[in-house]
Amino acid sequence: MAKTFELTGVTSKKIVLEKPHNPAAMILYNVSPSAKVKVTITRNNTHTITLIPDLTVATLKESQAKMETLSYKTNHSVPLPFNPKTYEISDMPTTTANEVKKALTSVEILLAIGGEVLLNEGDKLTVTLSNLQKHDDSHVTFLGGYQIAQNEYSYKELTWKKEDEEIALELTDAHYLIMAKPALADKYEFIVPNQKITMYTRDLLANQSTHFGIVAYDQQDGAIFGTNSCVVLDVRSINSVHVTKENRTADIKYYTVNPTA
């Protein structure tokens, strides 16, 4: 069952979905790449957990597309028969006279893996959109699925405090590690069975170009290769990663996803 909410001319929007709406995905039209999405789910009016913790639309789309590609490569020896990776960034009008700002013309964000989120009596799925840029003809549509998903799309947030020069991220239960491009560190040491692999920022970006090719199109800059918003790594064979970055002035957040948890 599709359900649409208007976003034209607003800077934020809070949407609450309840039974009988079982959303599988949301499609955002004409929203800023830097608009943020937070998703929580409350079960039986008591227990609330955060599924998506204030991530930008561009990071959500890019990370989900990259995880889909990595998952496919794990089980197949041939490339994906379709390309889920790209999204388009265009200059779009806002409701302010003569003002034009960058926007994603349309972008699909999955809320569950392989189906829709089942909402029973007393359950609520809350989607909070913020940092919207008052784009014209902007809206969001929630779509259902053909079956109930086994798991919601859940991002676990890890915080690296600015006063710590190094951090060790435990990845035992993670399938994917997501790092926003502006927050990339200087050096990463990946601890795998019987060895340590050291990578620098340039190595990570080269890795992304090799694995993902074109990830976005910008109306002014053309094709964007490898990374526009975030780096995504398959860490299923990695025990932990030691991260180093000097002279930081703010906390850095990383995210892990385990589609089977």
C-alpha cells in the first residue's frame, strides 16, 4: 500500500506509520543530498530502537547500493546484471524565488531486507527528515512489499571521540563498515586472521573505484567514480580495524550493518 507525504517548501518532516501500512522502501523526490534521515521503530508501544541514525540521503543510497553489489559478488562470479549504484544530482528550484539548490531527483531507500516491515497493533515506524532545502515539487512515497522481511535495515553507530588519536573498531558481528567521505581517517590497519593489512585514504578510494565504478552523476561535474558520499567495505573476514587520524576537531561516526542480525 503506497502512501505519499508532501515535502515542498519545508525544512523538516516527521512521519509516523502504523498498521496496516507495512513499508518496504521510501522514494524521495527532489530532496537535497545532505538531507538527513532518521528511522526508529517502536514495538508494542514500549520498546524503541533506532534503525537509521541521522544519515544523509546520499550516504544511505550509496551505502545500500554498494552493500547490494558486495553481497552479489560474494555469491556470483559474474557482474550484476543491472546497476543499482547510481543516483543523479541536479540543480532544482526551491520555493524561494530564483533560488536553485542541488537535489536528488528521485532516490529509493530500503527500510527492510527482502520484504516489508511488519507493523502490528501498537507498533510505529517513525521517519524523521531534516535539513531539507525547501525544494519545489518535493515529496516522499512509502511502498509496501510482496512479503514480510526477516530483518529491518539497521545501521549501528560507532563514535570516535575527537580527543582520541586512535580507535579500534570491533567488527566481529558486522558484515559491512560504512565511512562518510568527509570523515575518512589517515590510516587504517585491518586485523584479519594471521595478518595485518594497512591502507591509507588513497588506497580506500582506489578500492571503491575498482569495485563500484560510477556511483553517481552530477549535472555539472558529470560521472562520479568510486565514492561520492561514503566508503563501504565488506568486513566479514575482518576481526577489527585500528584507525588513526591526527589533529581532529570533531567526533567521527562510523556505521556497521549486519543484514542477518
